[in-house]
Amino acid sequence: MTEGLTKAAARNIFYGGSLFFFLLFAALTAHSHFYIVNTSTQPMSDSVRLGKHVWEEHNCINCHTILGEGSYFAPEIGNVWTRYGGRDNPEGARMALKAWMNAQPTGAPGRRQMPAHDINDEEMAGLIDFLEWTDSINTQDWPPHPAG
């Protein structure tokens, strides 16, 4: 004669399973935090912090994505430093990014336009440093396409 699942057994399975998955979640959270802090990112300099502030102040994420997060109206910029040749020619990439942002809006008919932002030279340098820092994050090959 076999007995069915008793209330006590069901309760033990519930509590045991809940405890197991809570501990698993806590361990994975700790592992992710450890990986992010020690492996995937570099420390932020004051210039990078200024650039992040400029990024947030001008709501760039309302149009651009950064590492896949944000809007899809404008290009992904998490790897813009690489796309502009920053790994091979950092000064050329800085000049090109600064020129591109200062030239906006281009006024090309039928194209989406990036608005003009009143950014001084220090803020522009910080924003470019932030883009370089973002590109240095180990994203495990994200985005999958170089153009974002």
C-alpha cells in the first residue's frame, strides 16, 4: 500500500527548495558582483565620471543604446571607440568623435538628426573618455555586430 504525498513532506520540499534556490540566487549575485568589480571593468577616472555625468545630463540614452541598454533610435555607442579606430589611433579617434559631435545636426534631408548639445571642451573630453572606458568593458563579444 503506497501513501501519497503528505502535508509534512510537501512542506519540507517547499521549504527545502525555497532555501536551495535562495542560496543559489545569492551565490550567483555575489559571483556577478565579484566579476564586474574585478574582471570586466576598469576603475573610473574623474574624467570618465564627468563624461558619464554629461551622458546622463543630456539624456543620450533616450536615442542611443550603450551595451544594449537604451533606445534603438540612434546607433549603439558601447563600441564606438573601436569603430572610430581608437585602439589603433587614439588621437585620431578623439578628433573624429569631437568633430562628429560638434557637426550635429548635419541637416541632411530625410535622415535622423542628432541634436546640437552645448558641450564645452572639458565635457567633450570627459564624454569621449567615458566612451573609451565603455568600450574597454569586457562584454564577452557584445554587441555581436561591430556597427552595434
